[in-house]
Amino acid sequence: MHIDWHGLVEVCVVSLVAVTLLVVVFSLGIVALARSRRPRMDTVGRGGVAVPLAMATAVLCFALCAALGGYGIHLIVSHSP
């Protein structure tokens, strides 16, 4: 039995990077969503722009998470016999 150690290390490194990226992007989406739902005392100044920008950032982060998950499922399914 021969183990391709280089391939195993490569898969481990790519998996760790992908999981870290996914967790960071999801966390940023949660923070942006929380900021978009924070009640504002006044709507004068930057408060009027911050809420839609935070909501757009949250949607973008969650879409990126869904895309990464979908790509991972695609890789698994396409390489199965």
C-alpha cells in the first residue's frame, strides 16, 4: 500500500484554508447583519447609509458562503465514481 503524502498534505492545507475562509466570511456576514438591524437613535448623517450597506455586505457574505459550499459539493460529486 502506497500513500501519496504530498497529495495528503495538499488536501489538508487546502481544506484548512477553505474552512478558515468560510468561517471568517460567515462571521463577517453575522456582524454585518447585526449592524444592519441595530436600532438607530437618529437617521441624520451616516446612519442612513450604514444600514443598507451593512445589509448588502451581509447578503454578499452569505452568498459567498453558499457559493463555497456549493463548489465543495460540486467537487465531491464530480469526483465520485
